[in-house]
Amino acid sequence: MEENKLKALIEAVITELGAELARSGRAGPVPAAPVPPTSAPPPGRTGPGIDLPDPMSPEARALPGVREPLDADGLLALRETTTARIGVGRAGPRARTRDLLVFQADLAITKDALERKVPQALLDEFGLFTVDTRVSGGRSEYLLRPDLGRRLSDEAIALVKARCAPGPDVQVCVGDGLSARAIEANLARIFPVLKSGCASLGYSLGQPFFIENCRVGVMNDLGDLLDPKVLILLIGERPGLGRAESMSAYMAYRPKSGHSDADRNVICNIFDGGGVNPLEAGAYALRLAQDMMGKSASGVKLKLMEGEA
Ligand code: B12
């Protein structure tokens, strides 16, 4: 087909589509969100400015993408109730550029949480020395081989034996798990609560330490080595899209080889602003430790005993 005929055909289709939308009352590319001004290069600097408004700003995130919603206020209210991606709209059959960019940026936050390390300064602040697991090939091996993250390395066993006294009432360990960001976000708030809580309850607290490339199952090795009455493992949870600061406290009464998750309890979703506040989580962990010691049990066994009480 000749080029000018093709062009005419395309124009005719576009005109017809526009007319059809007008007839159905859905006409017009009414933008759902006012477009914020384009960022210019900073004063004194030349070069290209950013030609898209920042889609990651809280204001931009709050704007729905559905054009001409039947109930605009309802849609806004609904979006405020959740961080899930609802009411994002679409451009034809695909996601809007704005949403795709936000998705990619959020995914970057998730990947960063998986890859990054807990800052040494934070570990130093709480007097945590570091040991590793049997993961020796970095984070990619950690992700592919959960079994290696459940066992302490030989060097770790030697170091823990040298630096920690066995048999405390409560042993607190910190593990990066699947999000170092979670430890960065919560350790400074939960750790002092656990420490002062143990002191006021009269519990001896073992020398705490940090475990790199750590999985929950490492609790068994820790139990075999240190024989605490209660072990609390603070560990980074699997990050969600754009949400990396969620931490868990996995706990067990006298953990040892052969124990499974059925022998453990978890306080999950510990983070400020929507999750379990870390201060509250610390208090709850101490309460749970008391229960565990009182009933000499944890996990499903403890739950069943509570049912009997
Ligand atoms: C991944 C996951 C799982 C996976 C774990 C497999 C794996 N290798 O990753 C699977 C699908 C098997 C799973 C199963 C269950 N899970 Co789950 N799980 C999660 C999730 C999404 C992430 C956990 C995480 O990041 N762990 C940290 C990493 C570093 O740990 P890991 O060593 O890689 O993996 C271990 C833990 O994930 C642990 N685990 C996973 N779930 C649970 C639940 C309990 C009660 C315990 C003690 C341990 C545990 O099992 C893994 C192997 O040891 C959380 C959500 C959250 N916000 O934490 C829910 C979550 C922890 N799970 C939950 C529940 C209820 C369960 C089940 C009991 C569901 C059921 N009714 O069968 C089972 C039992 C768990 C078990 N292992 O026996 C709840 C716990 C609620 C609570 N406070 O008690 C959570 C918080 C989800 C929720 N919001 O309801 N889970």
C-alpha cells in the first residue's frame, strides 16, 4: 500500500475511535493526574533537565491512574487503605509509563535489600561481633542454597565458643536474612527494649552477635552451641515490592538439632508505620519468653498448652 494511503487509513481509524469514545461517554484523554512541572537542571549547571516529573514522590504515588472513575472520592479512599497497586489504570492493554517506572524503582528497593550488608557501625553500636554460615559464595549462593544458611561455619562455631558463655536465660542473635534494610530500620529500637527488659525481669542475657547470610533454621546450631532457655533471632523478612524494612523475631525454647518451625514462634511484620512497632514487638517478645520459660515449651506445643489453660 502506498504511504499516503496508509497514513489516510490510520487517520480515519483514529478519528473513528475518537468518535466512538465520544458516543460512549468515555471520550477525551482526561489526565487523571495534573502533571507537575518539569525539573530543570540545578542553577549554575548546564545539561539536560529531567523531562519527567518524579513518579516516586508521595504526592505522585497518591494519584490514581484510572481516568474518569465513576466514584473518584471512593477510589482515592480505597487507595488510602492499602499499599497494594490498585486503581493504577492502563494505557490500552499495558501499564502506564508512570506506573512502570514506580514498579521498577520499587523492585530496585527490593533487590537492594537482598544484596546490601548491615552497616558495621550499627553492629558496633550494639557490640555485636559477626559470624557467618556455610554460605561461602556470596548472596547469590545464599539465595540458591537455603540449607547452607541454616548451618554455622566451622569458624563461626569456634568464635562463638570463644566469645559467648553458654546457658543464658535469653540469647539474642541478629541475622541479615532476606533484608539487611530490616535490621537497619529496627535494631536500634528493639534491642534496647530486649536488653533492659531482660535486666528488669532478672534474666541473664547472653553475648549477642550477628550472623551473616542467615536463615531461621540456624537456630538449631545456636541452641546446640549455647543452650539458652530462650533464643530470639531477629532477622530480615523476605522483602515485598518497595517494602524492605519488615523484620521478624523468631523464638524458640531450648532450640536444638532436629527442631523444626513447629517448635518455633514468630513475631512478624515488625516495622514502624503500619507494622508491629519495634518497641511493642520487643515487649511482646519478652512476654513470650516468659511464657516459654514458664511452660518449658515453644511453637505448637506452647499453643496447645495455652489452649489447655
Ligand atoms: C516464605 C514464607 C513461608 C514459606 C517458607 C519457605 C521458605 N523456605 O522460605 C512457606 C510457604 C513454607 C511458609 C509456610 C508457613 N507459614 Co509462612 N511465611 C513466609 C513469609 C512470606 C516470609 C518469611 C521470611 O521472610 N522468613 C525469613 C527468612 C530469612 O527465613 P528462612 O529461613 O528463609 O525461611 C524460614 C521461615 O520463613 C520459616 N517460616 C515461614 N513461615 C513460618 C511461620 C511460622 C509460624 C514459623 C515458626 C516459621 C515460619 O520457614 C522457613 C524455613 O525454616 C512470611 C511473611 C512475613 N511477613 O514474614 C510468612 C509467615 C511467617 N508465615 C506464616 C504462617 C502462618 C505459615 C504457616 C503456619 C501457614 C500454614 N498454615 O501452613 C506455614 C508453616 C511454616 C513452616 N515452615 O512450618 C505467618 C506467621 C504468622 C504468625 N505470627 O504466626 C506469616 C507471618 C504470614 C502471615 N502474615 O500470615 N511460609
